Amino acid sequence: MERFTPVRHLLSLNDVTDEELYAIVDRSHAYARGMVPMNRPLADRVVATYFRTTSTRTRTAFSVAALRLGARLVAYGPGDLQENTGEEAGDTGRILGLMLDALVARTSASAAELRALASWDTMSVVNAMTEDEHPTQAVTDLSAMLTAFGRLGGLRVLYVGEGNNTAAALSLALPRYHGTELHVRTPPGYGLPQSALHRGSEYASSHQALIEERHDMEDLPDDVDVVYTTRWQTTGTVKHDPDWMTAFTPFRVDEALMKRYPSATFMHDLPAHRGQEVDADVLDGERSIAFQQAAHKLYGAMGVLEWCLAGLPQASRTATR
Ligand SMILES: NC(=O)OP(=O)(O)O
């Protein structure tokens, strides 16, 4: 089977360079605008999805993206592979890599399993979400922001809610765009992974950007372009404190918070729980782009798969910085 070398994986945004991130986001945005000729760049390639936990958006997006790009699709559900009977992830990846070109996997909380699946470097492996990071969600989000605002450089985002995998991915992506601000407000004990905050700060300092986190709703920024929140019960994770909801209650997005930022757009990675992390009036209101954002899951998946399997042109400088 013909292979592109080196095999490109998207396991963590930390593994991709700024230029690679810009190219993926730029391509996703171009797909969103219908600016890419549909010449089936992945014709004759075989892409598999392997989801052991629930997914509506990511699984569908990657399945449809593979088909739209001309690839053939194999789909594994939670009980299908011999990993369930004890076969090691490394052996599983070795076998799958003999037959597949790419595996899009949401398997377990840990990134270690994905790294083992990818370790033979014979097929691309895409992280469709682990406990620590949701890299393709950040691609989706940046593509949606670029479409909504026409730029990413200088955007100011207020993220409210758990410092979960979506927040971690955003922290590893947005500060790589010049002059951006990411203000993160998370409940005490449910903050960003320290590694994401640390790395995000490093990216910020080299791009004249800002990332800051607080565990209260005091000293909010004067103005922002985007207010972003996520579900409180992240898929595949468990909160051990039975009283966790008390800690989360101040970190809701309601009309009062949106009124503070009269020109801000509301974003949510979905699934949403109206009345919990966000009021229905906000999620379904005129300033919400949450459901347009979900459409970018498909464009993001197309950008990611094309980058992995065929490579991408450099991003246009004006579009992405
Ligand atoms: N946002 C997101 O990852 O949605 P799914 O869990 O439905 O894939």
C-alpha cells in the first residue's frame, strides 16, 4: 500500500506546529465557504472510525468527511475489536495499520491508548477526544470563529465552565494567533490541566497573546468578542464530589452575563443542557452560533483528514493571523 511519509497524526495540538495548525484551520474555513474544488483527494484511501463512547457530532463529521473526500469508510463500535478481549492497543494499531490509512478514535479517557495505536506510524491516528484534550473541537471552533469574524488575530474569548478537554484544546490553539485573549473562568477544583495552561501561556507569550484563568466570576474582562461554554458533564468523565453542581452554579452563561457584553457572540461545543450550563434564551438566541459552529465539525474533520492523508497548502496569512 502506498504511504505518505512521515505519517501525520493528530493526537494533541501540542504535536503540530503553528504553520500546520494555521493550514488545517484555513482549509476547514475554505471548506465551510465552499472554496475547495471537490476533487476527492482521498480517493482509494480507507478511513476507520472507532468510538467506544457516545458521540453525535464528531463521529458523524469524520464519517461524512471521509466519504466527501472520496475515502472508503469502516466503522468500529464499542464492542467490535479484540481490545475488548485483552489484545494490546499496540498490537491492534500494528494490525490496523496494515490495512487502514487512518483511524479516528474516541477510545478511552487516556491519550496513552491512542499513542499506542499510533506507535507503528503506518496509519494516521486522530484523537476524537480524550479526557485531557479534544483537538478536533478546537479546529472546529477556530474555523467557526474565522467564519463569524473574518479573522482570528486579536479575538477576545471568555470561556466559562469546566476546564475540560474542549477548554484545554482551545488553550493550546487560540493563543497561537497574534494578539488573541483567552479569559478562562473555571470552578475551583475543575480548572484547566496545568500542562494546557502552561503550554498555552508559552504560545501566548510568543504571539503577543494572553491566556489567564481564575476560579471565580470576579474581575471579568471589560469586553469580549465571544462567550463560550461547554456541558458540565464531559463525555466519558466522572465527578467524584457528589456536590459538584454547587461549585459549577456560578459558572453559567445566562442573559445577565451576555448583557455585560452586548456585542459578543455565544458559542457552545454541544451537546447542551438548557437550564444547566446555559440558559435556553442564550443558546437559542440571536447571538448564539452554537449550531452553525456544529456544522464546522464537518469542515474541521475534512481539514484534519486531508492534512493527515494528503497534506495541505500553506494557510493564507491574512485569513489566519
Ligand atoms: N462536541 C462534541 O464532541 O460532540 P460529540 O460528543 O457529539 O461528538
